[in-house]
Amino acid sequence: DQQVKQNSPSLSVQEGRISILNCDYTNSMFDYFLWYKKYPAEGPTFLISISSIKDKNEDGRFTVFLNKSAKHLSLHIVPSQPGDSAVYFCAASVEDSGTYKYIFGTGTRLKVLA
Amino acid sequence: DTGVSQDPRHKITKRGQNVTFRCDPISEHNRLYWYRQTLGQGPEFLTYFQNEAQLEKSRLLSDRFSAERPKGSFSTLEIQRTEQGDSAMYLCASSLLTSGAPGTQYFGPGTRLTVL
């Protein structure tokens, strides 16, 4: 049962344009969401997060949008740069009896073309 | 302290051998997580510690897997009698649990295990 889904395995975008990466989830109890970037042979690097009480969080070129009614979040990268080429994972967290656990999606490979 | 470190970065072993991985978290972080990642998948939760206490283990973690975090600092993950299906990237992450918030997890570079 994949509770966090990234339905696009790959995405290609021209340098300077906007990259939009999407993530859907099924568990309405998720209350904290994160995006990670992963280069080959490295661990995931934290990018940006959003709490379920917000619908938008912005950090430089990265903005995350959360639509709770649709159980959907997206990561916008503007402008896209070749160095952004990586695999992007979304993750969702839920608290259960004091335990916080993160569930990751399967990732979207972004390729930014120069 | 520059981040989470893991050792070794790569491990090749023969089926049936035991292997042990080490993770050193960010020093002030009280939570430590182990994940496994296979090709085309996101990280899958294995287990986590709050300080030295192991609070949860995934069903993915068979009896051949054991993890420890003595003194609430570094952690080790041991796999006994390795199988080819254990081949994966093993990731460690740490976070600081504060009241009412899960904290951001920071990952190490991972240990890539290949079982021949």
C-alpha cells in the first residue's frame, strides 16, 4: 500500500523554466511534508518542508504547495538550473502515540537541460 | 559536526556472511533512523531510536537484522547470514525531536551493500 505516490518517474525541463514536481498521498492524518533531493551515490538532502496547517512555504527558488482537500503537494523550482538535475523524493510524516514516522514516495528524476 | 556520517560507504560480501554498518548522527540529535533503499524506490523505514531506546521496528526487519544505539550516540546495524535480497543502499538519518514537531531528518551518504 503506497501511501505517498509520485506518479511521474521522470521530468525534463529547459534551464530557466519552472519545474513542477507532484506528490499525492492517501492518509489524511499526515501532518508534515518534506521534499528531498538525491544525487547518485549520496544520501537524500533536505530541501523544504511544510506543515499541514499551511498551504505554501517558500525558500529561495523552491516553493512547496499543499492542497489538503486534494491530498496533493507540489514542489516548484524557479528558475530551474542544470545543478537541480537529481531525483526528488517527497515524504510525509504522521504522529502516532508520540512516534513520528516518515513515508517516502518513489521519487521523480528531474533533468534540467542547458 | 558537519552532518551524518556512515561507514563503510560500500560493502561487498558473500551470501551467508555477517555485516555491520555504523552511523554517526548529528551530535545534538536525539532521534536516529535506519532506512533501506532499492533501485527505483524511495527510502523504506527499518527502525528508529530515541536516544538509546529502539522505539519501533518495521516488518521489513527480519530476525537477521539487529540495530543498537548504545549511549544514545552512534548506531550500528548488523545483518546476519546475508542474502542476495539484502543488497541495497542502507541509509541513516537523524533528527531533533522537539515538542509537537517531528523535526527534519538529515541523511547520511549511505552504505551500499552488495551480496554476491
